[in-house]
Amino acid sequence: MQREREKKERAAAKRERRQERSSATPDETMVPSAGPAGDELSASDLMRLVEAIHSEYEAGTIDLDTFEEKKAELLARVRID
């Protein structure tokens, strides 16, 4: 019973840390729209946003459909020279 209680406590602490981390940082997964001049994001910015949505999906804060939609939006903005 002690092990089960400790396991539940660790899970609760982990859940709290995850919630604090997600609420403390601004939503980086918002896909910035191109400005009127057609501003584009740099490749590093796009990669950072893709990594952020991967992290959200792995943490369970977004579902698979939302993950796929956001990822498709970002990858559609990748410019190939």
C-alpha cells in the first residue's frame, strides 16, 4: 500500500509540474500568420515551433488530430529554395 501511495504521489507531482510548465510559457504552437508584407519565418523558428508541438503531443496536452493539423500548417510554410 505504501508503494502505491508513493506512486500516486509521484504521478500527481509530475502532473502538477507539467501543468505549471505549460501555463508558465506562452503558447508557442500558435502559428504566426504572415503579415501583410508576406513575412516568412526562418527555418530555425519553424523547427522550434514543430518541436514545441511535438512536446505538447508527447505530454498529452493536445490530441493527435490537433497535432497533425498544426504540424501540417507549419510544414506548409517551409520554403524550399
